[in-house]
Amino acid sequence: PLFFLGCVHFSFLLPSVKHKAPQIPVLRSKNAQETNIPFPAVTFGPTDGRGPEGMDRRNHGAHGGGKIRIGVCVMEKKVSCSPMEQILERLHAFGEFEIIIFGDKVILEDPIESWPLCDCLIAFYSAGYPLEKAEKYAVLRRPFLVNELDPQYLLHDRSKVYEHLKLFGVPVPTYAVVRREHPNQELNYFIEQDDFIEIHGKRFCKPFVEKPIDGDDHNIMIYYPSYAGGGMKELFRKVGNRSSEFYPEVRKVRRDGSYIYEEFMPTGGTDVKVYTIGPGYAHAEARKSPVVDGVVMRNSDGKEVRYPVLLTPTEKQIARNVCQAFRQAVCGFDLLRCDLGEARSYVCDVNGWSFVKSSYKYYDDAACILRKMFLDEKAPHIYTIPAHLPWRISEPAQPSDAVRNREQGTVGIPTQSEELRCVIAVIRHGDRTPKQKVKLKITQEKLLKLMLKYNGGKAHAEAKLKSALQLQDLLDATRILVPRARSGRESDSDAEVEHAEKLRQVRAVLEEGGHFSGIYRKVQLKPSNWAHIPKSSGEGEEEVPSEALMILKYGGVLTHAGRKQAEELGRYFRNNMYPSEGPGLLRLHSTYRHDLKIYSSDEGRVQMSAAAFAKGLLDLEGDLTPILVSLVSKDSSMLDGLQDGTIEISEAKAQLHDIIISSKVANGGDPAGFPWMVDGADVSTNAAQLLTDLAELTKEITSQVKRLSDDENEEVATDSDSPNHPYDQAKALWRTEIDMDRIAAGLPCGSESFLLMFARWKKLERDLYNERKK
């Protein structure tokens, strides 16, 4: 069963109304280039009388003319971006500041002694920026710094960022650091296995995140576990409408440099971006996480779609601590809202100077807070709260009813109408392949020793093999024991032939896919007979197993049709449950109006059904593995209690059997009593004859597949060192599309061999009709 919960929450912030701000008269240094700066190069005129001027202001650091000089010592590309323009325009509109833009030529070429004088300095690092030079200027002139310069060096090293955050009590994901002096350097404290790595004895199981220590390198990798299909997703700076790519064949971590490894934090497919302006203000926005499908959602203006969210009191304190820890008044950082038993938030990256894009309310707040900072530092005696914001040329327009309804979470619902608050759905997994089992008695020494290896050397204990390493050991032993071809000797008994066939089937199951996914194959080895042999020391005897029962379980995986069914159901659910929301529903479900939760049992087919359903519901793209790991929560207790229905299930099966065998119409005598059973039991009156025909057809198909299996076996015998079909199981299991090239080549669907296909059809034949039972 697949269970998901969608709760309706209210939105919190009304959209700000865009107000026109006057252009900034800007004082430039004489060497500043003007071609790339959008402001006219003129000086301020006299003050407009909004506060004390002249001598009082000059006594507190302002130059002649009564205005506080704000130096903007950043690269021109950053000055000309829209958020910076909007905020500088608003600062100028107060009439209390003179803005001096240094320009690239001054910053890069001129000595600091000739840089313009200022009372307050806005300076922050970006590509090509001489941070050390700006530091020397700050020491020389001692202006008030909005963001201090020395802590900005920390932001270039992710390990130092995490160390600094922990020092100030800011929660960060569990992590470990791997430092290499040169590419491919072997490190004795670093161990890598199929589904985990160990660093200084600390184990990180997949999924985990790999980040370069270099803070300017944004190529981040996420490695997925074999139970989810394996593979790696690369996150990178947005390129067009892409922010990540999934590579199902990549399973080993990078070894070309120094990296941080941290546990993957499930966030429901969303990231939260937080922007501070001083320790007392934080604006937060949510966006679709790039780990889901890598598609960037953009609005009509080409900007990434984001939604404002409210921070919890704990998250507000985190924002304050980050701001104070790095002494960066204007600072952006990434917050992971994680629900692992208890809801907690973690900081996973600190970006330094960052502004919100396309939020006029934020621009208003930023200008007001920066104004207070500057006046508190340079003219605290004249600070007053303005009666109105000077850049507003008229009273703000009242939001329309449609806007109010949208912010209250009632789009398309009349005022005072009932509102849908919660949707709960319980969904079964899609079509699966048959669950299959191979049982055989083993007496070979290699297999008995393997059992003792994995049961702790206990003669009477059974061994369970599930991991890739364990199954690989079993495969190596089985390949040696399987005969290269059928001997054809008349002396071979039926039991010997059957045993050889079962060994071939075990080998075929283990070789399927070219690697072990770990979600659909497991082996039990149970000792059944024992012998007494002399101890190696020569003193006495010891009991050792001489025979064991091998039980190989496999199958039960979701088919291509099953994945398609789940995805189509998700799409149908979206279009019918939320018709008024259009195709963009839940692209970012953590607008927190739609707080979507998806839970799955721990069976592979159920997890895949849940991921495929989420893909259709959220209109996502790409492979299922990242969607599964990002959006689906495993809950092994979901099936607890179902054993209480065993009696009812048995009765229902017996009733269905009687209906089919007797060719009676289900509940024909009392259709009104169980209308749902009548609708669902469209049984033909000649069902018994149809079953007979079906049994004959199944036998014919089974015999044809048997001939193909025999031909395949002869081909394998000529090259027994290679697997039957080195085919990528991850691609076969986790993609909805069928490999048509493989079908066209006359091979079975997915990664199945004809031997396994024969075993599957043989089981269907036995389950459908058993000649021994009358």
C-alpha cells in the first residue's frame, strides 16, 4: 500500500505593490567607468530638511553637505543587478545619503590611497574581487562596514564554514572531511564499499552528499543506495532550465580532490533560502530542490519560482546566529527542513552577501534597516522613523479579492464557503512480476563453507545473504559448480538433472543485471544434516554441516506497466482533485498550502510505485531514483496489523475459487446487497472452460520458452566465464520506458534471461493448473 497525506496550510505574506523609485544621483570617483553603471554621475544637492544638517552631521562622520557617504566597493556586475539597484534607489530617496560607486577600474587598478573617501562601506567578495586590497582600504580609512571583510575568507572553505557554525551552536548535517594533496591519493582513513563509505571510522551509508571543500566549486554529487537503484545525481549552477543531472551508472565517489561528505537530509523535495539584513531580520523563500528532477521552474519573467515561508522561532534564532557568527549583516544561507522522527532544521551552506530577487516588500525592508544601521553608526542622535516611505508616490493599492483569496488558500472558493482541508489516499502498488523461489539441497564443500562464513561458524545456524558482497561470493562459488553443459549421459538420474538445472537458475538469477541491486534477491542457507570429524588440533571431534537447504527468493519487482500505471494515476489524481490549479499544481508543494507527505512500506515494488505516483502527481521529470530518495519516506510498520484480516482473506479466496469453478455469476441472487462485488466480478458463465483453454495456452508458451532457454544455455556453455546478459539492472528496473532495442533483438524484456523467463512461466503453469491435484 502507498499512503500519502496532503494537508492544506494558509499562505502567510501578501504580495507587495511595486512602487516607482527615483533614479539615484551618484557621486563617482574620477576614474570610475560609467558605461556599465545605470546611475547618472552627478553629486547630491542640498539636504531637503528631513533632519539636522551641516555641523551636527559632519561631527558624526559625514562630509560637507550634510549627507552620509556610502561607498559601494563591489564589482560593477553586482552593482547593476536589479536587487542592488532597487535598494540603492530607496536609500537615496531618504535624502540622507550620498552614494559613491567605486567601479571596476578603481577597485582593480588604482591604489587604495586614491580610492574615494566614505563613511560607510558596502564591500563583498565575488569572482575577480581583490578582497585583500579592500581589507587594506578598510584599515586605512576605517569606515563602518556593513559586512566585515576578514570573515569572508571563511566562506571559501566549506569545512571552515561548518566548523564556525558548530562553534556558534548552529545545527549542521553530520559530516566528515577528506583532504587530498594530489588527485587519486590513497588515504588509509578512507574506505569505500558499494553502499557506504567510512572516514576515520565514521560510516556514511548511501544516500550521502559529496561537496568540494572549495566554496567556489558548485559541482555537488549525491550518491544513491542500491536498494533505490543506485546511481549519482550531479547538482550544478543553473544552466538554462536545468540544475542537476542523474547518472545511473556512476556509483563510485570522486577521488580527484578534497571533499566533504555528509548525510543526505530528506526535505520533501524543497530547499529554503534565508536572507538576513542584520541579526533581527530574516526573509525566507522555498523553492523546488534540484535533487528531485533538476528542472528549474521559472515564471513569465524568466525568474526561478519561489514562495515566501514563515520561519519557526528556532529558525529565526539560527538566522541570527549565522549573521553574528560571520559578522555579515546582509547574508544568505541555505536551510534544510528535515523530518527524521522530529522536525529539525540544518544549515548546509552560507553564501555571504545575497539579496532576494523580485520582492518589493523585501527591498523596502532592506532600505529601512540599512538606513537605521548607517544612522545609528554615524548620526544616532537624528534617527527618526519616517511617517511614510519617500519613494512611494501614492498610497498602495488594496489587494483584490482574488489576491486575498489566494493568500488565504481559497483560490476559486467563494467567501464563507467550506474548504477542503485534507486529502488522504491509500494506494496499492502497480503490476509486479511473480514472486519466485528456488529450493535445492547442497552438499558441495564450497557452499557449506560459505554458509559457515556468514553464520558466524555455527554448525546449526542459518545464514542469510542479501548484501552485494555476500551475493557475489555465492555467485563465484555457483559459477564453478554449474556444469558447462548438459552431459546427456543416460546414467544421469532425474534428480541430478533437476539439481543441475536449479544451479543454473541460481546462477542466472545472481548474474541478472550485471550487479546486485539488493532489493529483489536474497538467499537463505539452512543446515539440515551434520557429520562429526576430528578437530584440527587432533583432540576430539567437532560437528560440521554435511548438507544444507538453499532457498533463493527473487522476483516481485514492479513491471514497466506497473510503473506506467502509478505515474498515470498520479497525473489523473492531480487533474481531478485539483482541477482549478492548472498544470503547475505542487511543482513546489511546500508553498505550505499543499504540504504533501508520501509514505511507503519497505518493499521495493511499493517504493517504486510511490516514486512513480509522485512523479505524475507533481509533474516531475527524469528517473525515479532521485524522486524516491527525496520525496518518499519508508515506514516498515505500515503493514503491521494486517495479519488480523487473515481469516477474511482466506474466505474471500475460497469464495472466488468456487465462483470461477462453478461458472456462477457472483452474488447473482442478491445483487443489491453487495453492488461493489457485482461490479467487480464480471465473470463469464463459461469460466471453467476458459480456464481450461488458458491452461493449455500457458503450457504451449512454456514449452516454447523452454526451447529458447535450452538454446541460450548452449551459447553460455561456449563462454562460461561471462555472465548471461551483462545488462544494467538499474536502467531496467527504474525506468518506465521499455528497451525496444532489446525486444527487437529477440531478447526478453528488462534484464531477464530465457532461463528465468522459463522458470517464471513454469511457475504460472503450475499455479494455474496442477495435474497431480484432482
